[in-house]
Amino acid sequence: AHDTTPPADPPSAAAAAGRPVGIPKEVIPAMRKAFSNLCISNSGVLFENQLLQVGVKHEYRGSQGRISIFFGNLSPSPLAKFHCRLSESDYFRSQMQGTDGILKEGCTVAVKTQAKLLMMIEVTAPFDDAPTMRVSFESEGQLYDYPLRLPIVATCFMEPVSLDPGAFMNRWKSLEGQDRECQEVVKAPPTCPVTEETMSKIAGIVTNGLHFSRCLGCDPTPWTVSGAATFRTGAKDANGNNINVGCLIRVEANPQAGAYRVTTRTLHPLCSKAVKNVALVNIRLASA
């Protein structure tokens, strides 16, 4: 899940020009790491600076998700005209409710208090990027506008599938083809060589973070992790059945080269790309 957060103008320049102040550049690295962590965990802080803390708690069942977002005022002054707007999407349906005014004319978040937003979503198609929520408010006469990417990614809607080694390899071979496979190599930093301990962490990412079932016995080496899952959607086919996409992943480590190769295969190119991206980002974090 690559990050496309736009760089912000320096606050002083934006304020002088009468424009809203965007996300400070120095906050963006921590924000990217927080986003990646939240893609594989169910709660945490998504964003924080001297004015605002944004916390997220999210849970999923099949094609549906429930996302609670908390906006805490950390500044010494009230945050006025506090407003949230979700980017339009053609891959999920959503319903939102929250603190009175937060979705319309705006609300006021008093010092050391929170505004809240609850989202109920249903995914209807494969996707490979996360939705954006724009958070705008006014503090001490200055307008602020923060585009925040929500940690709602394709792997949130995976359900583990148990496959024996023969079934996994048969499906793996049946999904050969450029439009079905995504592959990328990531180097491990010199300070964190490829070990059995790091492979155990990666197995945990695949099972607990990406929601794949680990397929044991597929590989004669301890340096490979294989998994299977189904991407669930709420869309219906011509017979009225939910449309789902089978997904496979293999993470192969090369201890001598200090590298990991992530390969995903699915029937839908966007699913292959999305799973690969989320896996890569979190393997980098695990081996940092």
C-alpha cells in the first residue's frame, strides 16, 4: 500500500498566503509508518502533531468493516469548524455517523476532548489503494486541511483458506500469467540479516496481519512462507452469489543475498498488487 501523501507547504508560507496549512513535512515519515502498522493491526494512532491526534479502531467480517475514528484536541485552544470528508470510491459502500456537525457544517472540539466518527463499509470490488479522508478545522484563526489515508486495504477483507500442499501447488500453477502475478524483491538492511527469527515474524505477518492461512509442507526449506485466502466482496454475480477472489502468497527469503521475494497470484490483477504492496511494506518494517 504505497503512500501518496502530498507534501505540504511550510505552515508559515501557507498562513501568509491565506491558504489552509497542510500536513507538516516532518510528520509524514511517522504517519506513513503508523498507516502501515494499522494495515495489519486493529487499533492505534494514525496521525499526531501538536494540534491533533487521530486514533483508529477497525474490525472486519467478510466484506464488511466497522471503523471508529477518534479526533483528540491536543492544542491549548478549541478546534473550530471541525469537518471530515471521505473521498468518493467506486469499490465500497459506506455509511457514516459521528459527533454532531462533523460531516456537515463542522463542530467544535474543545481542549482535551474528542470528536468521533463511525464508518460502516462494504467492499464491492477489488482495489489497490486506500481511501482518503480530508480533515479540516480552524485553530486560533488559522485554517488547517489534512488529507489522511485510512488503513482500509484489500487484506482487511481476506478470510484464511486452509489448503494441503498438493492443493496449494495446483492452484499456484493454475494462476500463472502476468496479469495474475505480482512479484517484488526487498533487501533486508545489513543490521537485520535474514534469520529463522525474522522468518517467524514474516509468517506472523502473513497469518495475523494479512489474514492468510499458512500452507505448511509446501516447501522443503524453512526460508519460504506460503499462504492462501479469499478476498470477500458484497457484490453479486448473475446467480445472486457473492463475488469472491482466491488469493495466494509466497514469501521466499535468501539469507545469503539478504533479501526477500514476495510473489502474489490471484484471479484479479488489483488483488495481486494490493496483497503484494501490504506485504512488502510490513516486511520492511519487520526487518528494520
